[in-house]
Amino acid sequence: MDYKFIESPIGRLLLIGDSPRLKLVGFPSGKGRVIQHPDWVENTSCFPEAETQLGEYFSGKRQLFKLELEPRGTPFQIAVLDALLQIPYGKTRSYQDIAIEIGKPNAVRAVGAANSRNPLPIVIPCHRVIGKNGNLTGFSGGLKVKTFLLKLEAKTNLN
């Protein structure tokens, strides 16, 4: 697999996949930190579209990513990821909302677990999922990054 680092307002992000298909986005710290595997090949020319679109997102010019993605997970995890893609820019949903949307209303904790394993954070917007009471909950990039992303989207939401 190819990888490259890109700079962002939340630190260096690690993009990984079989170019042009993006499989992982790694944060610089927190649970979402990804360490390069020895078999991966650094390729500074890979994922140009992902780098461009992430730059546009962070500058407030992009609300929807149009990239070739290849997330991995169980069928349940993929269903959760698909539901996350339906959360509009600048909006939030609760874990319970997602559980209901995928037809598993009693699977709130499992939805939380699947959400925390999102291999493509930001691109698949797991940061838009909050607690039922409106509180921010865990995020693989850390709560500071989650707060930053939600504030960015609230500030630049055109809807």
C-alpha cells in the first residue's frame, strides 16, 4: 500500500491505500494515530485528489468528499459507515439515531464501537456523531479535534 503525509490545521494526517483508493486516514495523535507498516511504500505523489479535497474541506470550501474509498470492516461496521455518510455537513446525529437508521435500534453501543473504528475519519464524518444528550463523546483524533471539526462545519455551513 502507498502512503503519504499531508499537513492540516489539526496536524499531519497520514493517507494510506492503493492509490487512488483511500483505505485509511490516520491522525497525528490519539486513538486514531496510525503507524506506518514496514511493507507500505511512501509515495508523495499518491492521493492528489484526497489531498486537494481535504484542503478544500479545511478551508471551508468543500462539504462533501468525492473520492474513491475502500473502507474495511464487518457488514455491521460498513452499514454504520454508510449511515455516517448520510449525516449532512454541519449537522450531528446521536449514536441512537444511527442505530435506528441502520435498523438496529438496540445496538447503540455497537454503533459506538463501529464509529470508533472508522478507518476514514473526516472523509466519513464520524465526528458528527454525539451523545443522545448532546454532549461530545470520544473521537479517534481526540475531543479537541472533534470540537475543531464541528466548529469548522458550523461556521462554514451554507445550508
